[in-house]
Amino acid sequence: MQLMLSLLVFVLYFLLLLVYLISRKKSHFTVIDYFFLFFSLQFGPHAAFPYFFFPMFENNNLWAYSSEESKNMYFICLALGYIGIAVGFIIGNIINLRSKNQTVQAPNFFPSGYKNSRVILFSILYILVFVYFGTTQTLLNFFNYLISNSPYTYNELRYILTESSKLTGFTRFSITVFLFSVLVSTFFIKKEMGVKKSINMIIALAVFFLCALQMSKLGTIYYALLTLLIAIHVKSSIYDYNFFKSNLILALSVTIITISAMIYFQYSSIFHSVDKYSFIFSLLAYRVFFSNSDGLVLFLDLYPRINDYTYFNNVGLIATIFDLKFEESSTEVAKHFLGLSFDSVDSVTSIQSGYVAFSYASFGLLGVFFMSIIVGWIIVFLTRISLRFNNIMDKSAFTASVGLSTYFLSSSPLHTALLSQGLALIPILFYFKHKLKS
């Protein structure tokens, strides 16, 4: 039975691949390409054979916790996700064809091009706000930890001293990314340094260290990769698309090396009892290719067999406005199946499985299908916008920052990816920054 379902899901993925190839721009690497790359890493063809791949990771294998019924539902969720995204791509392309002769005009809140003094001014004010809330002390705590002179543990620095700041948590992958991207993009536009470029880069680094730095792998990797991708986009716009393709391999290689180094740093204390090289390889492979798809089955076990569907209770803002009981499905799954509580720092965790799992926890199979359509349409819409910028710097900054934000669709709820993780907020900020060309 599961083999037949696997083959069905496998075929549907390649149908989605066909729709994607028809939808993408042949001479550009745009938002839709970033999305498909990140989505395929976690929910690609390998996800169709969980009973083969997941047991390879004994220490992380969540598939082993789930019931047979949930395992069968896993394949249905993937199938509906693939079909929904393909339908969303098609709808987005149809809308694009109908509106291809229309233009999009945006208020020129920030001057476009190289003269971005208002961006610099706003960035300085933005930094001052974070300094007022004590991020300089957080940065000092991180430095003391690195030189082994800190009274705090790794988890205390990660969860209490950093994640307790709601301001930092909400803006790290949205407003901060926008400012950082715009400032960094100017650095790569010409060979000579220049005073303006140097000032932009210094302020960009200050924005990262004082407004985004966190004691985890994701934040550091995200901003390092963002910088590299912006540079590649700028240079490929000046040269040609082949420049981007060749340097994308470099970007991915640097990312893998960086993740491996940070895994080594984080888990170095246990290497006396395990083979460090096999541990790093296993954890790296699991996190990159399997962690989010593996966790999906636990959501299928919990909803609605044990807990009722959350509906809109899963969205904190809606739950607050309408006085509903907030239920974050990712933490509910962790507490129920893994026995994890949230009463202490050392046990803070959640199961992240992307918009697919959260859509199912909220509305069931219909939720997965319709949310996938919405996701597909959003990706095509953002891709269209990325092709309409009227200067290289902002086009590169937009494509890299929004494209990188599509990663969160494979790990977070749709509403979280849109707001605090920047998928909608970054485009809105760019909309107010300068005009787009038709």
C-alpha cells in the first residue's frame, strides 16, 4: 500500500516540476526558483519514500513515533500539496497573462538607485531603537561566551537573552533583512570602494550585529548567505545568467561548510562519546533534507484524532483580536509526542514542518490543498514583481532577500512566513521604497 502511494506522490512531484519549469523565467534565477529549491530539499522526491530514508537517522527519526493511519495520510498530504502548488502556479501565470500590459506604480518613499540617504538615516534610527532595548548587552554576552568567559549557558543565551525580545524576534527576518539587503547591494555595484559604499557596509554590519544576531545557526547562516547571494545577483545582472549558475554552486558549498562548522561548534561537548564526523554528516543531512518532512506525521497523529483542528486559533493575532484560545500546533506536537515541556530553558523546542503541517492542523486536508494554491499564487506574484525593478541593486536585493525568505514556507506556518519572516513584509517595504517598471 505505502509503495503504491509513494509511486503516486513521486509522479505528482514531477508533474509539479513540469509546471514549475514552464512557469519560471529561463534566463533568470528568481523567487520561484528559490522556493522550488527550498521546498524540494525538504519535500522533494525523496520525501515520497519516508520508510526508506527516515529510519537511517535513528536519533531523529520521528516517523517511528507515528501510527500506520498517519503514515498513509502523510502521502495524501504531500500529493495535495504538490497539486495545490501546481494549481497556484497556473492561476498566477493566467493572471500575469491577463495583466501583462498593465503597469505597477508605487510611491517613491525612498529614492531609488545609488542615492539612498534616507535608507541610511532610517537604519541609524532603527539601530538606536535596538540599542535602547539593550542589544549591546546581548552582543557583549555573545562575545563573552565565545571567549569562554560567560556565566550563561548556550540555551540561556539563545532563548532567554535573545528570543525574549519580541522586537528582535519579529524583525530579524523582515525589516532588518530589508535594510541590510538594500545597504549591502550598493557595495557590489562597482569595483572601487568609495566613501558611500564603505558607509553603507559599516551600517549594514551594525544592523546585523545589533538588530539580528542570535545564538543559533540559522541567523548567522541566513545573513551570510544573503550577502553572498546579493553579490552574485548583482554581478550576474552586470555579466550574464551563466555567471549566476556557476556561482550558485559556490554559494551552496559555502553554506554547507558554514553549517558544518557551526554544528561542530554547538555540539563539540559531546564529541568525546560519538564519532564527530559521522555525527556532523548525519545531522547535516537530516536537517537539510528530512527534518521538516519527517515531523509532518506527528501533526497527522495529533489532529484531529487527539486534538481538534485549531482553525484560526493557530494564528496569534487572530486569537488575540477575537479572544480565542491560542494553540500553536508545533509546540503542542512536541509536548504530546516527545514529552517536552516549556517550563525550562533546556526543554524549549517545537516541531517545524512547514505550511503543509500547519495547514493540516488548522483545517485538515482541504486546508493543505487550498493553502498550497495560495502559496503557489504568492510565489508567482512575487516572481513577477522581482522582474520589474528599475535598477540592478534593488532588483538583486529584492530577489535575494525574498527568495531566501521562501525557505520559511518549508518550516513555518504561512502567516508566520508572510509577516515576521518577511515573505510579505519585505516586498511591502520595497514597494514603498521606489517605483517598479512595467
